[in-house]
Amino acid sequence: MTTLGMRGPVRIRREHAAVLVTFGLLVAMFAAGSIVYPGFGSGQVVVDLFIDNGFLLVIAIGMTFVILTGGIDLSVGAVAALSAMLCAFLLEQWHWPVAAVLPLVLLVGIGFGFGMGYVIHHFEIQPFIATLAGMFLARGLCFVISIDQISITNPFFTEWAQTRIPLGEETNLTPTVLIGLAVLAGAFWTLHYTRFGRAVYAIGGSAQSALLMGLPVARTRIGAYMVSGLCSSLGGLLFAFYTISASGLHEVGTELDAIAAVVIGGTLLTGGSGYVVGTALGVMLLGTIQTMLRFQGTLSSWWTRIAIGVLLLLFILLQRLLGSSRTRR
Amino acid sequence: MPGAVLEMIGVSKGFPGVRALADVDFRLFPGEIHALMGENGAGKSTLIKVLTGVHAADAGEVRLGGDRVSVTGPQHAQTLGISTVYQEVNLCPNLTVAENVFIGREPSKAGAIRWREIRRRAAELLTRFHVDVDPGVRLGACSLAIQQLVAIVRAVDISAKVLILDEPTSSLDRDEVEQLFTVMRRLRDDGVAILFVSHFLDQVYEVSDRMTVLRNGRLVGEFPTADLSRIDLVGHMTGRMLSTLEQLHVPEETARVQAEPVLKAQGVGRRGSIAPFDLEIHPGEVVGLAGLLGSGRTEAVRLMFGADVADSGTVALGGKPVSLRGPNIAIDHGVAFCPENRKSEGLIEDLTVGENIVLALQAANGWLRPLSQAKRQELVGRYMTALRINPADPDMPARNLSGGNQQKVLLARWLITQPKLLILDEPTRGIDVGAKAEIQKLVVSLAEDGVAVLFVSAELEEVLRISHKIEVLRDRRLIAEIGNIGSVTPEGILEIIANGTTS
Ligand SMILES: Nc1ncnc2c1ncn2[C@@H]1O[C@H](COP(=O)(O)OP(=O)(O)OP(=O)(O)O)[C@@H](O)[C@H]1O
Ligand SMILES: [Mg+2]
């Protein structure tokens, strides 16, 4: 009877289009790098992208959950630094066993996320404000633990930092890469194959409707911040493995890199639309820019920031374009 | 009669400055279709929201199957067996149709959602309800009517003891309404208790067994439908005996046709949305667009406003050819457009009623020349009285108004700009009988003052009552233009639509 359901043939979804654009840009950038700089186009460079940015990948994945609900989490960098500090302190000063320290640190991250999510949901505080407070709190706690950098001498850590998993002849993986990929796969599965994940999208689409449809809005929103807290503290641990040290000054500004990666990966800041795969591509893109500058050698690393700024602007404009062609009927 | 499945005793609910429900009793029995009646703002939606735990009652109790319950929210209500379609579509526009039907209760295996199963079952359900839509399409890309149908499908499929439908038919056509009624009757025969809200008296009389009437948040009474005449019902709802419901007389005819047309469209069309058509509207003329759902009514008027851009044809406004590349151009030429979807395309919920009303006028004046405070108050006051917006408080946030009153606010916004051509897409959607007659009267009197009106409505009777000329659409094509002389009937128009020809 009713003939008016669809307007025109099914098109590529806008969120797909955004991910595809990011992917295309990444490939183009990488191809350009390989042509200009000898040695750029090797497998090890790709793997290094993962190794150098594994912690950012994990943190940005957590951020994706929060942004999908229409929120934002500014505390991720600080929570990551706090996790690393706590870990280093417990291992080095109190000589706790690794098996106890790691789960405890992750729990602290989850706890932070829960606290912020609770405040945001039940007291209807702007996520921006609540997580800004969380950021100051976590950053401050780092310095309560120690003003100075703590080097980690724990054998488990030092060994881990040197572990290389051979992949082909000239390429080596680190455990960080595997963890990053596992988190990515887990996040994808959670977002697309669990009720929690679908509720995350629903809330981002319309929190009011989600509530009226009988979805567990409180649980889901707080859950998203808990995921972000968990990912931040895991990211902090990965960073500690990477540098074998911890400092309250580490990972300043990581929250902004993470947000940039998420947005470049095609997720809408207003929530409800986006993919973790896009986020991973966004992280890779940021990493590729850095690598290119390193190969270039003479430009200061601040050029990375400028490139990220330009990219962000482009992507937000792109979303605007895709978005407006979508709402037009 | 068996005991009530659902009972509300002495329920009161106040909002700041408004007593939305005052000591209301309400009973719902299994196997009945119960209509909840009342004017805009009478408290119908509030009663439903208290029932499903969206709002906590200030006083009174809710009993389910005889036991007192305190419902904590829609999720809880669902687990108690109460399934609800709230007024205005409340689904997620960013998800697909299929997912909107199943979200929150997705079939899963070992914790993983089974998408194939969801798609299959959604397709099945949609076919069963004759909703012709691809389940994989994003809900936001669907028309309002489809969205409303999807919400109904979702609610019905959550096989519940109690089904609540708050104005489910406001965007639907006869056929869809009939289908919905068939489903409702079947559910009723299976023992489901159904609560139904509608401002269409015909529908209420057709489908309901009993009704409860509210007025200003108070219970007027509970009546078997068969024992209550329409006149009495309207009397109960409004508290006065209505004479406004009498036939409007459309002013006879037709000197105005000689004047320069306000709008003259030739071969205007847009691929995939509406085939090229010609249209002329003269000052003081009301042109009605008739057609079934999806016939291209909304699409046609959107082209006239520049809300969509035509890919063929020419438009002249006031004799001058213009290229309608966007709404601002149309507005500059004195065209006003009141869209069908007030929630997503019109009302700004966070602004006050007064601010919403002056929005378009202010925009037309330019933001650098603000209206004086006194002038604003005067204008807002005038239109709030003319449209009987209730509560008559211009400083209330628009989100707090009842659905019908929100619609009136939107209408006021465009009337206040005193346009030369007023385009109304379903202006009486969700508006109660009294106010509907008022709005129809207003349209007629606007036309007498020389305003040209392009009027879209799913209700053929309404189109016939107020328009001078009727454009009939079918399958996204304008198939006939008929002058509204005495002999035209709704059946006649339906026949034209069915046969696709002018007889
Ligand atoms: N959230 C709110 N805050 C303040 N006032 C409200 C709120 N919701 C409803 N109201 C007021 O309560 C009264 C009853 O509104 P309600 O939505 O129940 O009316 P209704 O009978 O459903 O009308 P309609 O037919 O127009 O949908 C109205 O005066 C409305 O302005
Ligand atoms: Mg209502």
C-alpha cells in the first residue's frame, strides 16, 4: 500500500563514506611516502605505526564509545598517566606482584569512568565539565604519587618491552600490537553484536527516544564512560611498557589526539554514527603523518600538529557536506 | 466483566505552573479498545506518561492486575507488559528500520545479536502490516507516516497485555488507519487491553468500545462509546456546546482568478520525488492537495518553497520568474511554509513559546532590527488568543506544551509574517476538534483577506471544506485539477485517485 519509504535507491551510507575517505587518504599518504622516501614502504614501517601508536589506538577506541553516545571524555590522557604512575609505584616502591598490580590499575580506570558517567547521567552535568574535572583530579593524583619520573625495573616489564614476535623475515611485532588489535576486535564486536553496543548508538541518535523505547539509558551511558576508563588505563599501561617508565607529565594532550582520531575516522561528534574501524584508521593516519615528518627529517614535529589541524577541519567540513545531503529529503 | 488489568486511582500530576492531572481515575479492561479523549492540553499524554513511569505521579496509585505497582520507567513498564507508542515518533533516526523494531529485545545467540534473524523477522512483520519499506534503510530517511507505522509495528510486536497508542494515526491515511484498526481489533479479541488517543472523532467512534474524557486535567467521565453522541462528547471535552463545528461556508466564487497569480509553476519536478507539474495559485485562493500517503503531496509543496530544489521547470512568484534555490529566496518573496514534521523541522523546543512565534518574523526583518518589546508582546498575544494556545503563557518553554499546542505555535509563527502565499503541510495534525475548526476558519478568513494558501491534508473532508481548487496526486504525479463545486465528494476524489483519471 504505502509506497513512500525509501527515497531513491540505497546509497552508500554517510558513515561508510567517511570511513572510506579516511582509508583512501591513508593509502594515498602511504603511497606518497613510499615514493618520496626510500624505505618508507616497508612492512616494518606499518608495524611500527601500530607499535608507536598502540596506546593511542586503545585510548581512542574507548573515546569512540563515549562520543557515540553523544558525550566526550577529556580525562583519558590523565587517567592513562595515572594508571602508569600507579602501576610503577606499586611495582617499584611497594614491590607488589605484577599479577595483582595490573588488574588493580585497570579497575581504577574503570572506577574513574564510572564516577564520571554517574555524575554526568544522574546530575545531568555536561560531559565536558565532568570529565574536565576528572582530568584535573587524575593529573593531580599522579603528582601525589610522585613528582618525579619513576623508571620501571620490574623484570616482567623489561622483558616485555624487548619481546619481539617475528612476522616474516624483516618484520617484528610487539605484544602491544596484538593487544591493540584484540581491543579493536573486541570493541567492534561489542558495538555491533551486543545489546549494550546497539544501545550506545541509540542513545547517540536520541537519548529521549531511547528512554521511551525502554532501553537502559543510565546503564549504557555510564557503561560507555567505564569502557573509556578501562581503555585509558590499558593505554596507560601500554605506554608504560613502551617507555618502561611513568611520569605525571606523560600523555599530556592525548585526549585531544584521541578525539582528533575519532573525528577523522568519521564518527560524528554529536553521536549516533561512526565505527571503531574508522577510529583505527584515524590513528594510523595521524601516525603516518608523524612518520613522514620523521623521514623528512628537517621539519619540526610541530608540523604534525598543523597537519592534524588541517585534516580535522577538512573532515568536519566533509561530515557537514555528507550530513546535509543526508537530511535533505 | 472481568477485573481491570490496569487501574489508576486519584492520580495527580503537576508541572511548574500547570496542573496537568488532578485526581484522575482511570480503568482499562482486558479485551477492550478504550479511547482517551480531551482537547489539546487536557492531560492525555501526561496520563500515559505517568502510567508508563516517564513522569512520577504527585499523588495517587497505579494498579496492574489488582496489585499496586510503582512503575519506574518505560523499561519497567515494558517488563510489566505495557507497550507504548508515545505521541510524536520516538524512535532513533540513526538506526535502520529493522533495528528500531527490535532494539532492546534483539534475538541473540551466545550473547551475539543475530542480524540476519532481525532482518528476516522485521521484513516479515513489515509485510504483515503492509508497510512498504526496506527494513535496511535508515529510519531518518523515511517519511513521518512510515516512522509512525514502524513505531506501531514495534509496539504491537512486543506482545503485551496492555497496548497504549497516543495519536498513532495523526500522519496516516485511510488505508493505513484501516489496517491499524484491523490489527487492534484482532488484538482486542485476543484479550489485549488497548488505550487509544485520537482527535479524529470518526476513528474513535469506529474502533473504540468505551471512552474516558478529560478536561483541563480533570476526569469528566467514563462512557460506553455507543451511549455517547458526538455532540455530547464534544460538549464534555470542551465544556461548552459547540457551534464552531458547523460547516464552514467556502466563499462562493470567483472574481479573484483574474488577478495575477501569486505563484505560477510550469513543469516543475524533481527526479525520484515528483513528476513535473503545473500549478497556479491566485491571491485569495485556497488550493488543496489531495492524494494518498506517498503520492508526493509533501514533495510537491517542498519544491514550491525551495526546501528541495527542482531539477526542471520554472516558477514565477508574483509574476516574476525566480529560481528557488533555497527557502530564503521563497521567504523573501513572501512565501511561508509550515512543515509537517514539527519535531525535527520546526519547533525549537528550548525557546519559549513567544520566541518561537516571532522567530520567522524576526528573521524576515533581519536580526539587526529587533522588534520592539511592546510590539512583540502585542503580536504574540494576538496570535496566541486567535489560535487558543493553552496555557496562554508566552514565556513557557515550547517543549512543555502538549503536542497539539506545539502545532499551533508553529502555525502562529508563519501567520505572523503575513505572507502572500502560505503553504501548510498537515496543519491540523494532532489538533483537537474545536481548534481544528478554528484553524480552518482562520485559513478561510486569510484567503478572504487576499492571502493565497496551498494546503496539504490527509483528510479529504478537510481539503474539500476549505479549498477552492483541488489538485489530485497519485504515484508522485499530479493527475487532476478540479474546481471545488458543490458536487465534489471525498468518494469522488478517491475514485479519481483509484482510476487515475478525471471522470
Ligand atoms: N514536561 C512538561 N513540563 C511542563 N508542562 C507540561 C509538560 N508536559 C506537559 N505539560 C503541560 O501539561 C498539560 C497537559 O499536556 P498533555 O501533553 O498531557 O496534553 P494532551 O492531552 O496530550 O494534548 P494533545 O492532544 O495536544 O497532545 C499541558 O498544559 C502541557 O502544557
Ligand atoms: Mg498528547
